[in-house]
Amino acid sequence: MRWIAIAFLSSTAVAGCASLTVSSHVERGINFAEYVTYDWGRRDSLPVGDARLDNNEFFRDYVEGAIEKRLAAKGYERATGAEPDVVIHYHATVAQKLDVRDADSSFANCFDEDCAARVSEFEQGTLVVDVIDRRTNRLIWRGWAQDTMTGVIDNQDRLERQVDEGVMKMMQLLPRGGAALR
């Protein structure tokens, strides 16, 4: 029984630092039906924080493509020839993180015979997407997705899947645009 508990707690400890989380903030009182068109704001000059992605044009293009796909599904159209209703900006970061899992022998919450705490190091990626009203230059929506990136950055297929999943779940929180309501 004790080994089952150890296996369960070990798997949840690993899963604890490996799960995708998404959230967003919507400015109050905004009628998203007024917004139909978008365009990209200036490119972010801040480094991603990982040399493998800092100058990776494929990564940037892939992130932008995933965002554009989800914007279209939400009823936003890319502005052509005219000023857009909203400007889209994103920022991606990768940072080294530590996850410390404390052990407690009184609840059979030990990872080994010494009942020592476990420390694991991992890479955490965060993608933030901003939607800005072009006329007022006011942030009207911000979404973010965060997930572990350990073993993902050097694997193009896994990176694409992770970007797709994070953008999809984050953009589900974006209110529909006016083109979808026509």
C-alpha cells in the first residue's frame, strides 16, 4: 500500500510542474462586437530568455500563425489597407524554475526511505497575448499560457503541439469579435 501511495505522489509531483495553465483578463465595459479587424503591433524587442528561441524566426512565425488561426475562429479579420480596430502584441519567455516538494512521513508522503524533500529544476515557458484598442491605445484583453518547456524546445514537433494547445486554450477566453456576430 505504501508503494502505491509513493508512486501516486511521485506522479502528481512531476505532473504538478508539468501542467498547462491559461488565464486572461478582460477590460470591463468593452463591447467586443465593435472590433472586427486586427493587425500586428511592433515586434517585441525583449529576449525570450532562451538562445534556442531568441533568434528562431520559425518559432515566431509559428506563434503568430497559431494566434491568427484562433483570431479568425473568433471572428477577427486581418486588416487590409485600412487601420485595424485592434492591435495584437505577444511576448514569450522561458525561465529556469525550481519545484520543491516537501515530504511528510506522518502522512506517508515520502519519496524515498529518508523522507527527504525533492527539488526538481525545469524550464517554464510563458506566452502573453495582448489585444489593444488602436483608437484609444488601451489594453482590452490579455491572455497568458504557461507550461513546462523541458525537453520541448529542441523537439520541433512537441514545440508546435505545445504552442497550438496553449494558444487554443488561451484564445478560447477571448470574446468573439464583430465579424463573428454578423
